[in-house]
Amino acid sequence: MIKKYWLAAGLVLVFAAQLNAQTLNFYFGNIHAHSGYSDGNKDSLTSGMSTPIEDFLYARQSQNIDFYGISEHNHFSAGMQNTAHYHQGLADADSATINGDFVAMYGMEWGVISNGGHAIVYGSNELLGWDNGFYDEFVSEYDYTSLWKKVNERPNAFAYLAHPATADYSGLFQNPATLVADNAIVGMAARSGPAFSTNFTYSDPTTSNYINRYNDALKRGYHVGVGLDHDTHNSVFGRQTAGRLVVLAPALTRDDILKAFRKMRFYSSDDWNTKVTFSVNNQIMGSTVTQAGSPTITVNVQDDDNENVSSIAVYYGIPGSGSAPTVLTTVNNNANLNYTHAIGNTAIYYYYLKITQQDGDIIWTSPIWYNRNDAINATPPVAAFAPSALSVCVGQPVTFTDNSTNGPAEWQWSLTGALPPVSDNQNTIATYYNPGTYSVSLIATNSYGADTSITQTITVKPLPDVTLTASSTLICLGETATLVATGADSYSWTTGATNDTIIVSPTSTIFYTVIGTTNGCTDNASVNLGVEQCSDVAETAAKPINLYPNPANEFITVDVGNITDKITIEVFDILGKILYSETTFNNLTTINLSQFSSGSYFVKVSSNSSIYVTKQFIVRKD
């Protein structure tokens, strides 16, 4: 996994995705919690919860939780009993995820606190560790360089620093940035906890603060974002505090959420529904870009509870300078900010926000890195695409063709409600299996930036529910059967007929199929009509075969007249399923109908050598 690119001279990035924040959605959640598979669910005796799936289902019902991550301690002394638990946790996350509604994530909290430091890792299907027999892949305790390498080997993985201390991660905050760590680490916590809270009324906020570590990482040259952690160890998933980690992504799918983390499109919020739009020259938080001219910083803050903004402070600094960032500008009592920072050609800065609401809640954003280069005459893509159809039937594939201009080299499709729900291909095919209206968007990226297409909608129409009934599924040669189709607006039979009802007289056993159409969508049904060479004994007998009473309620009697052969009496439903069978020499046979529901049935009387007759009767339950 390559998260970013470096210039040869100095630890400076020249490119990451540029994106207009207005095209993205805000998703609220947490990625730091524990189940009974390590040292979480400490109250399991009273809560009844101990497994990841139970915890995910609880978190899903918490307010303002769109995604939730359980990061299990990776080693035995911290509660990880075996690798099977880790793999079961991954499976539980898959089971709990419902795209568009809730995303469950399962990962690990790697390392030890004493002389080490905890790093949360997601996107690894293998448990990384050092305890003998309690890992899938070995990484030595305290060997953070090897951990970063393992993360970088996995295209969907990232590392995130939990409650970071000054000397953690082998002195990461005290030394210049390294490429291997910078590529692996996407961010860290601004706040963490309260880890052992049992509060479930969202009223136990944390007072911890790790912004100094955030500043240390930035001044060393790291490119990291900032989030908020719950570090939950009791069964209050998402409910001990109203604080949230907020992710900006095209859609609520795990792939989109993971990509947003890797692109550092997230921020820390004490408030559970504050939406921050922060851009530099229309480039979203987490971006690193090179452009001509000075940067213009634009901020908009929205709160669904209409809580007012007390202040917006813009911090800035020089990456890798060793100096902590300082305040560039501030606005008070205003939810909007627009500021152009006059900088010289070749100047490089990063910018992030501290937003304070009037109730004291604080939002810290991830940075945007800006490199002014007036020699650049760059044009980012203009994203556009065309679907093969805007209205389709359930199960009908849709082809999405990229029509973006200015040479994009990377594509990110978000296909809500479809399979697959996301794609990185330039052109993609998706299929919808449920009726409804679904949104599709495309982010196109080149080496100068990114753009998101105008979202288009796909209408998915339901299929008709076609059924086919037959007056009889077994007839004698020369007889007729009536076939009736229902459930659609129009019909097409294999016989060429287009009515809903047809009368047939086949000369041999045959399948009949009808295709029904409603609003351009089709369904079909078939029936197998059996044809037998029947004897005329019943017609010439002195006393013909008779059924009575007909209609019947509790019993029906079969009278075979003067037939003296051993006969078999069978009762069929209209689909040809045998419901009753009896072999007898009796002329009168009474059949109990207590297990028969109201409807049409058929009696067939036959011997080893002949089929005497097939007759229809009606069961009518009062």
C-alpha cells in the first residue's frame, strides 16, 4: 500500500487526492474498542455480551454511529486467546455490515504500553504478533519498523496511533519522519476514552488531549490525520460519550471508509453530528497538492442541532521543520471562514483547524498540505460517466463508462445498493438485486488532483411475479387442458400465443412456458403436461367410474363400477404432485380429505396394463 509520494529533496509530499468536500458524505463512528476476545466486555456477566457480533449489533443501534471498529489486543497477555478468535471477529464484521446502513470493522491494537505504544491496525486478515502460537505472522515485540512494513504490504491496511505518548513507537515523535512509517500511519487520536466507562447515556466525555503529539508528528514531517477514540472496554459501544470520529466518504461501505482513512479524510469531534467542510483551493482535508499561486482556505461548519460556533482557528506549519504549528488566523462567532494566505513561490505549508462550539465542544481536523509552484500549469480531471441505462430491471447488469477528461489515472466508483458496491476500474459493471432508486458517483484522479462527477441515480424496477396453473397436469390423448398465467401485464407463450389463458391438446408429454412482462421487466413460469394413452373401459363399462360427493368436504368416494382388475387410485394436485395413492380390488374406495385444502384435485384410476380414467373433483372447506 502506497499512501503518498515524496520529493527527493526533503520530506515533502507533492501529491494526494484533491477533492471538493461538498461531494462527500459525513459518517460518524469509532475505531477503538474491545470485545471479550481480548480485554473488552468486562461487564459481560450483566450485559450478556462478549463476542464481536453482539457488540457490533449493539453499536449499530447507538445514536449517530454509522461505522464501528473493534480493535482487539494482539497478544496473549492482553487477552487474545487464539488466532481463531481474530478470524471469527473478521467474519462477525462481515456479518454485521450492511452497506448504506452500518459498517463493521475488525482489527487489532498492536503493541504494549510500557516502553512501546499501541498502534491500531485495520485491513489485515492476519493476526500480527510475537506470543508463541498466538499469531498468523510474526512481528517482534517493540519492532515498529517491521510492523509498518507489514501494514504497507497489505493494500487495504492502515495504522493509527492510539493514546500516543511522547516516547512511543521507538521515538517516532522525536526523530525525523521515515518513509516506511509515513506510508503506514494515517493518523492518531486527539482524545481517547473514557476507556472503562459504564455510561450508556452519551454523557461521559473524555478530557484527554493528545494534540501535542499530533503537532510533534507534523513538525517531524509525518502526514497524518487526527481522530477521536472511545477505547471501549465495557458493553457501552458508542454510548459512553457523544464524541465521534468523523469520516468523509462517497458512500457508507467498508471499502469507502477504509479508503477515506488511508487518504486522511477524517477529523475529531466532541459533538456527534457536526459537519466540517474544510478545503484549500477546493481540495479536501488530507490532500497534499502542488499548485500555482497562494492558497485560499475555505471553511463551513454545520450542526444538525443548530449549536453555534464560538471560533474557528486555522493552524499552520512547515512540514519537517521541527517547529510546532501556530495559529494563522481566527474568526469568532461565525460558522464560515475564507482566507487567502499570501506565500512565496516554492513555499510549503500544512493547515488544519480547531473549531470551538459555544458549549465548549472542540473539533480538530486533519491537515491539508500545500506546495506553491508557479511553474505548474496543471489541470485536474473533470469527472464524468455514463451508465448503459438509467432504468433497469432487478438482476440486469449496468455498464458504467468513464467519460472523464484531462487524463485521469485513478478511479473510485461508489455504487450504492449494487454488487459490487465499489470499484477501482476505469469502467465497471454492477448489478442491482433489489428494486429502488440508487446513487452512483465517480472520483477521477490524476497527478494534478481529483474531481467527483455529479451523482447520477439508477432506478431499479421489480420483476413481475408470474405464476402458471393448469386445469390438469395429466390428460389422456385427445383431451384438452387449460393453462392460466397471472402476475404480469402481458404474456408470451412457447406456443406463440399472447393471451393470459390458452387451451392445449398435446399429443405427447410436453413443457409449456409463459413469459410475463410488466414495465419492461420479465419473469417466466413453466408446467409439465403429461399425456397418457388411456383405455376406454370406463366409457363402455355398465357402471362408469364416478366420484361423489363433488364438491367434497370431509370425504370423497371413488366408485369404479364393474372393473375387476387390481387397480391403483392416485390423487394429484394441479401441479401434478401425488397426494394420495392406494392399490385395491375394491369397487368403492373412500378417501379422507382432512389434510386437503380447498381447491381442485384429480383422481387417476389405473391398472398395470391400462389407465382407465382421470377425473377432476373440488374440495371446498366451509
